[in-house]
Amino acid sequence: TGNTYSVRDFVIEALKAANLEPDVEKYVEYDKLMIRPAEVDTLVGDPKKANINLNWFATTKFAELVALMVNNDIELESSK
């Protein structure tokens, strides 16, 4: 979409979608050795080829997409 979001942004939206308080530290543990070095350039998807070749344009917002993913996973877990 040409927009940037962090993993933290994703986790916050996922917690909201799961009706949990968006407190990342409460729910997520991570290894500080796995954090990327500061010199990594910003990574942004470029949808130009899809726009031109497929006439495709993103219509789903970030928070909606995360909610769809979380709700699908919750549904899959519920059906086990």
C-alpha cells in the first residue's frame, strides 16, 4: 500500500481485534538480539506493478486486515 507499519503496530491492532488491552509488554516477549540494527532502511511495499498490470488497488485498511487475520485464527482455533 505504500504505507509503513511496525511489528509493534501490528501487535497493537491484533490485540485490539482480539478484544485485549493493547499493552504489548503485557502479552509479548521477545529476544533483544533479534531486533534489527538501526541502519536498516525503512521497508515499504510498492504497489505500482499491481496497480498498472492488474488494475488492483488496496481497499482494505491496515487495522481491518489485521482484524480479518486475527478473527480467522480465532475461528480456526474455535473449530478444533
